[in-house]
Amino acid sequence: MLDRLLKIYDKGDIYKALMQGENLFPLEIKLKKITQKEIQTNFLGVTKDIQKLKDLKLPLVYKEFYFKALGKQSFPVLVRFEEIDEFLEYIDKKQEYYDFVKVYEKTVTLYPSLKELFFKKPSTLLEYKTVWDRLLKVVEFFVKNRTPNMYIRELNIEEVDTKFIEKHKKILDLLLCKILRVEPLKSVSNYTFEKRYHLKYPLPQVRFRILDRKLHMSGISDLSLTCKEFGSLKIECQKVFIVENKITFLSFFDVEDSIVIFGGGYGLSSLKEVEWLNDKEIYYWGDIDEDGFAILSQARGYFAHIKSMLMDVETVEKFKNLKVKHTNRQKNIDLVNLTANEQVVYERLKNDYYGKNFRLEQERIPLAYAIMSIKKRNF
């Protein structure tokens, strides 16, 4: 019976009643109905079960029954707790409940607008009751400091560390949006939490190599900078190559007046704010699959003059025996920024012209062939 009562408590209905101004008491828990057949066939077992309930000192409610064979009999039919304290004392949860009441009352006193949240989703406070005090400390900080302009690691909040805030971004945003009267974030990924609450966060990095020795910076050729820093550079190069494969990036050969950028797939969008790229010759070399052409189309949306390299029919035909299976391919997507020749290859990929799930990865094309092509085509 104790387990049954604890399940009732853990379900949280008494907490919900508190939040919604309701009263669940007296609380009645029905007992299993005893039939005349059970009494006749197992009288000793029935009396033992009843005695066990008596030994538990439960507040039992009895009812009289009349049986033809046994006459009038009185059996317990339910457990009835008249007041909440009686119930809490019996399951040894009185201290825990009233600690919770203090937290709840403190919360709605500090931030009355959270009542609306608790009415709609009473389970919110229950779910986080063990860390609620620390959540309130974080909430208080952001209410008082609307533009901290710091990393989470720098926030000086008692008993709260970086991991705690990172783990609880979703509930923190839910609480803060009720207080600040804004819509909750759909997702807290991609640093949306940091952006909303004016926190610093790791900025995207651009990794590039300078392919012409005379352009090296203090003898350094391989650098990683934030997009903002990269955008402020004055590199006197003429050509910019963008490649998707890291090893291809690292082993890219020397080209006069040129740099090579490690594209990193769809993260290429971080380059769109780099204005000086508009004045350079840009060449994109990606995998020959649907994603590769989608990234090319995306990049051309930022830089209309970008040209592709080694993503043509000739390259596919020459190295199609090196194909691999393309998993998680993007199917039937129309790309608006491809040239006529690029569109031919893309349509063939979509229609499995070269084979089902065809993919020709950049790193499978011999580097010697890439060098020859660049010199031949005078990229």
C-alpha cells in the first residue's frame, strides 16, 4: 500500500492542485472489493489481508455487507486521508512538500507572470524541483543584466556553473520568455540562446592557406580566423580556391597569387559577409553528389561570379569507377544557381544516370590530375 501511496504522490497531483488553487482532500483510495466467494473459499487469507491493512495504521473506512451464507459483515472499502498533512506524514513527505511550497510561492512572488506557465504546465516546476533555486538565480541574473556581453563561463552566479546553464537552456528560456514577454525559442542549438540573451559565443572560424610564398604573413601560411577577422584582412591575392575535403585543403599545391579555404560543407555561408571576396576570382571544388552541387548553388547565391572546378561531365566520366555510395542524399531539390553544364551533371545524379546513390568524393580524384587541370585551364 505504501508503494501505491508514493505513486500517487510522485504523480504530482497534489502539487498541481496547489498551483491551481484546488483541494484534493479528503483523498480516497479504493481497496479491492471482497466477494462472498472469496470469503467462503479463502476466509483465512482475507482476514490476514485485512489485518495487514490494520497493522499499517491506515485511515480505513469500513462498510457493512450482507451475505446470505455469512450474514452481516464489515470490511474496509477504502483508505481516506482527511487532510493533506495526514497523507504527507504517512508517506514521510511533509518536509519535501512544504519545501516545494516555499519555492513555488517565492517564484510567483518574484515573477507573477510565471503563474500563467504553471497553470498551463504545472509539471514544469515538478520536473525541475531539485534545481529550481539555481534556475531562479540564473533567471534573476538575466532579468537584471539584459546585455551581459560575456561568455557563459564568465557569469558569476552563485552555485551555478557553465555546464548547468548549458544543460538547462531550454527551461531557462521558457521562464525568461514568460517574464520578458517574448516567444520561446524553437531551438537552443546554434547559439540561439546566447544570441537572444546577448552572450558571447564561439564565432565561426575560417581556415585558409596562402598558396603563394610571397604572400605569407610573417612566414605563416596556414591560419584560422573568425569571419570578422578574415573579413578585415588585406590579402593581395588574385584567386581564391574553396575545397570541401580537409586533406585536399592541406595538400593543395602552390598557386601564384592564390589562397585556398577549407569550406566545411554548408558552413560556407559564413563567408557571405566577407566583402573583399567579391573582388577575387573564386573557384569551388566540391564532391560530385547532390550535396556538392547544392553547396555550389548556395555559394553562388553569395558570390555570383564563383566558378566550379572538377565538377563536370569530363571528370565524372574519367573517374566514375571510383564512386562510393551516397547515404542521406538530398533528393529532388531544384537548384537555381547552376550553369548549364553543372545542371547536366546534377540532373544525371538526381536520376541515377551514373548509378544509384552515386558519389564521387573529392579526395578520390588524383591530386596530380587536379594540378594538371588547374594549369591546363589556367585557373
